[in-house]
Amino acid sequence: MTQNVPSKTLPFLPFVRSEIDEETIQGVADVLRSGWITTGPQNQQFEAELSAYCGGRPVRTFNSGTATMEIGLRIAGVGEGDEVITTPMTWVSTSNVIIETGATPVFADIDPVTRNIDLDLLEKAITPRTKAILPVYLSGLPVDMDRLYGIAREHGLRVIEDAAQAFGSSWRGQKIGAFGDIVSFSFHANKNVTSIEGGALVLNNEEEAVLAQKYRLQGITRTGFDGMDCDLLGGKYNLTDVAARVGLGQLKHVERFTEQRRELARAYFESFANGAAVRTGVQLPVQNFTDSNWHMFQIALPLERLSLTRAEFMGQMKERGIGTGVHYPALHLFTLYRGRGFHEGMFPHAEKYGASTVTLPLFTQMNQDDVTRVVQAVDEICAAHAI
Ligand SMILES: *Cc1c(COP(=O)(O)O)cnc(C)c1O
């Protein structure tokens, strides 16, 4: 049916759109009427449910998945003079927070197949100053977690997992967040589970949880009716109860969200199979339907075999009513990082992927026809511009 309709008449298909149910919308209205709209009972419940999801580990909510990483690093004792190893293929906040603590970000290139940090290169980047590792699970695909924690143990390093994209993902049947060292999640609007903006930090023990609470709100500890002390420099990172209520409403659906995303990813692989795009050399992600939560579906364009730029490709997709994104440009080539001595040629796999990747639409309210429509558009554009 859709194939006979000119694409101009089809509704615009964005690359991401969150699914908020009516019960959640009603719940938000109830919070607004309740008389307590900032951090309160909804956050307590959100933390309790997240903790249950993470195998009973202590969890604290924050107002972003950037704040969680920065506080995670501080709790791990990262600061001035330390090095933290991470990937150049991530949202820039992953590395910015390392600088924020006074430590130095050290990058290891990606594995071009998984697009995640290459653990061999990570191990080679360890120096006597290395304090922690900050791995990222791009699109929700974990790294080899056994190997990661093996390296950390062997070298006595802390791990702060940037699992911003990996809520709902797992490793050998265990949820990401249910094991490991410090784990950071984001609930930004584009993530699989959202609280509009927000994040959560999974911690090892109550001591770390108390520290997280202090860092979250000005280093304050309250006692009794009127007691208050401030014994460390904290910030302003607490989550509102309105946001926590949205998060609670989303949490109910996490298994369905993950399942639907896996089905859509499967549909992408089936539609792409042996089509013009793949024949031209378009690279697809790793086919993983057990661990990944399929936060995104990213292709890499074979630009050397196409007579158009990535921007032109994205423009042609838009003309067909299809939204796309870029996740991400290699971050060491941003001005801030060039100013710190980074340049082209240092991390060739991240640079190549960062210059050629395109994120295709993937969200729970899509159906198989939408996937077919996207792949048809990619195939047509590749066929028309193959050189
Ligand atoms: C979204 C994201 C973050 C930051 O999360 P915010 O909640 O937007 O601060 C960090 N790292 C990665 C990989 C992300 O995708």
C-alpha cells in the first residue's frame, strides 16, 4: 500500500520519538496538583524501582546523564593528575566530565565493527597515572564486559560505565547496571527510557550512595528538624518529581520497548539484505539480538563510492520525509579537543566512522512498513549515486 503512495504524502518520520502513555500524563498532572513538584516521593519510588531493576544495588537519580558521570568519577576519587581512558566515539559529555574533574581524558580508538572502544587499545593506553576507565556502549551494545572488568581488576582501575544508551541492555543474561562498578544511565528525551531529562547512578554500597546524595545537592547533610551541615563541594543536580513520574511511567514498558526495538532492528537487516545500499558498501551495525537494547540503528556510508556527501544524503532522506541524525562526529576533532593537542590521524577508525555514519529512524511507534520505506529510500539514493 505505502509503496504506491508518493512519499511526499506520507507523514514525516523522525529518527526518534518517545512514547508517553496516558496514564503517565495523568500521573504528571497528579504530581503537579500534589503540592510537591521537586525532588520528593516520586524520586524515592523511582530510585527504589531502578534499584530493583539493577539487582538491588543502590541507585540515586540525577537531573542528567552527564551529572551522573561527573559525580561517578568524583565518587571513584578521580581528580587532578589522573588519567581516564574513554572512546572518542561518543556524545562529547563523556569526555567533558573527565576534564571537569581536573583529570585528563585519554582516548583509545574504536573497533570498526562494534564501534565501541577497542579493548586491546584500551589496555595499551594504561599508564601509571590511569585511575579509571569510562567505557561507552554505543547504541546500547555492551563491550565484552568480562574482558573489561578483567582489565580493570588486573590494573587496579575503577570503572565508570557510560551506559547512557544501554538501559534495557544485558550481558550474558544479566542486566547492564545489575553488576560491575559504578554505572551511569541517562533518561534524556531521546533515550529508550526517558524522564524528559534525567539520569541515574548505580553504586556499590550505601557509603557511595550517601556521597552521591551530597554531590547531588550542595554537599548538604540534614539531621533532625533543623540540623544542616555542608562538608564537601556539591552541585545542583537533583531530579524533579514531575520528571521522576515520567520515568516511572516509562520503566513499566522497558521490556516491551527493548523487544519492539529488536524486532525493528531485525526488520532493518531483512530489508537491507542484498539491496543496492549493501551492494554499494553501506555498513550495517553488528547483528546482536540478545544483549543490545537497539537504542539506535546506524549505518556507515561508503562515501568513496558515492557521488554525494553525507549532508546531501541526509538532505535527500529529508526530501523523502525521513529524519536522520549523526551519532557522533569523532569528538577529539572538536575545537576544544584540538586545543588540547588532538588532531586527525590519531584515531582513524573513529574518524572514518564519525565522518560517514547516519542514524536511521528507530522508535517503538514505528512499524515494519516504516522500516521498508526507510531502506527503500537508502537503496534508491545509493543506486542513483554509486560511482
Ligand atoms: C545521552 C548521553 C549522555 C548524556 O546524557 P544527558 O542526560 O543528555 O546528560 C552521555 N553519554 C552518552 C553516550 C549519551 O548517549
